[in-house]
Amino acid sequence: MIVIVCTEDRGGMLFNNRRVSKDRTVIQKILELSEGKKLWIHPFSEKLFEQEHPENCCVDENFLEKVGEGDICFVENQSLKGMEGQIEKLIVFGWNRAYPFDFKLDLDLEQMEKTAEEEFAGYSHEKITRLQYRKKDRA
């Protein structure tokens, strides 16, 4: 599975059951990344994709149990702890700001290899950083 998350600088994803941030440009990039693949999301995230609800979008309470190899899942309110072995690639869209949070990304990025980094202007933030990781090769 290919996991996409959005975080603030310290890995925060939610505050009081509200997303830390959202951005139209990021949603468009997620849709581009998911072209030709299934895009799995939790019902909590469905509102973000209302404008351009793609045919390949699968909304399910238990989406992390159903996502397959090569599929993309956008995660906002789910723990990924214990799923590290299933993650082929992790894409983190970072807002380059410190926001309050009470739920954070629970993966150890030190256990992954950064393979790409890109900065771009978002709709709501002048600078968003896209980081891409993969499992580290075990020798």
C-alpha cells in the first residue's frame, strides 16, 4: 500500500477531531498520484474529495484492512502502528508550521528511507513540503 498523510512539523494530524490543515492543491496532487489506482479513504476524509469525487475512490470505515498492494490510502485519523510491513511507500505533505495536535503520525520515519523531497505553493499555505519514503533495504 502507498500511504499519504498530511502533518504539521511535529507529525500532528488531528486536533479535537479536526484535521490540522487542508489544502486544495494537495488534494489535487493526491488525485493525480492516484490516477489508475484505487484511492482508499475513511468516511472522515470524504468531504475533502467532494468536489472531484473520482471513480477510483473507495470510502470505507475499515479501509486499511481492504487496501491492496499498489493501492493508495489517504490517512488522517487512523493509527498506522503495526502496519509498517505493508507500507510500500509513504508520502507526507507537510505544512511547515507547528499547530496544536492531539493525534499524530505514529510511524518512525527513521526506519524508512527518504527518496524524494519537493516544495510547492499550496492554496492555503505559501510553502508545502512533499516528502516521499520507502522501506529501508535490510542487508
